Amino acid sequence: TDLAIRANMSDLARYALICQSEGLMPIVEPDVVLSGSHTLEESISVNTRVLAELFKQLTDHRVYMPGCTLKTNIINPGKDCPISYTVNDIAKANVAVLEQTLPVAIRTVNYLSGGQSLNDAVARLSAINQLNTRGPWNLSFSWSAAFQLPLLDLCKGKGGLLQLDAMRALYINELKMASAAAKGEWNGEGGEGDGDHKGDKKRKFDH
């Protein structure tokens, strides 16, 4: 609801102001979750409302925006959305919302993985960077589960022993993937169709 959005964004702005008053850089984290069956179009609408309200509240609270980092979700259809979207559709949606809502005073956006696989998150971030030809922002990542879960999978069935050599090699490869995506240079080696949302219905995305 509008009330819930306004209340939560006001709290984030208050947090940011308190951080800056103590000499700290606030990491402002609005997160619209991936769970649900909402379409990409619905996600665009909700994320636009959330980010627009966030920056209004930051302005009203007199937060110094060049001294903030935005840590937010990649705009996606819900995990259970029945409609298929390409990685390019998802990238277009994200760039459109950034251009509509994000002040140039914000220097960097660090995206959450938010339940996406690493391959999907990497493909989507790279596509966003490739399409962002006008925005001045650094678009990068702040991922934990997307990095950690594949590493933990290496230890399954190993009697509780950490597979340190294999984990080290995989982690280095994950960081190389993420670094390439943050520069728009990921070449899709993770697998065909990475970054696409696969539903059982297709329709043209036009935004």
C-alpha cells in the first residue's frame, strides 16, 4: 500500500540521516522480494513507486545523496509468474525505472541477488549495464547467497569436510563472472538462456 511504502521509506531516510550525522556512509536498502506471481509490468510499477518515495524522503530529510549507496533488488517478475521474459526484457525494465527515478547524485547502485541464481543474476546485471548508455551511475553487485550456496553445495555428502581447494577455485570464478557483469562484459558462459524468466506463457514485452 502507499502507506506501507511511505512508512518504510521514511524509516530508511531517518536511518540514512543518523548514519551521516555520525560520519558513516548509509547503505540504503529497499528490497522488493522475488516471491509471488506478479508480472514484470507489475514489478516495474511497484519498484517505481518505492524508489520515487525513497528519494522524496531522502530529500525531505536533507540526506546528502552523493554520500549514500543504494542497495536494491533487480526488477524481476515474481518467481512464480507464468509469463516468460527474456533477459533483455528484464534489463529494459531496470534501466527504464532507473532513468525515471534515480537522481544523478546517487553514484552507485549495488544490486542484491534476492533469491536469483548466480548465473541469472550475472546475466541480468551484465544486460542492464549494456543497456545503460545514458545513466551516470556505477551499477554493480552486493551478493551473498548467490555466491555462497554453490560453494556450500560442493561440501554436500563430504562428511562435513570443507572442500577448500574446489571452493577456492569456484569462488574465484564467481568473482570473475560478477566483475565482468558489473562492466557489461559477461559473455554468457554459464548456460544458454541464463537471465531469462521461464514461464509457460509468452507475450511481447513493450516498455
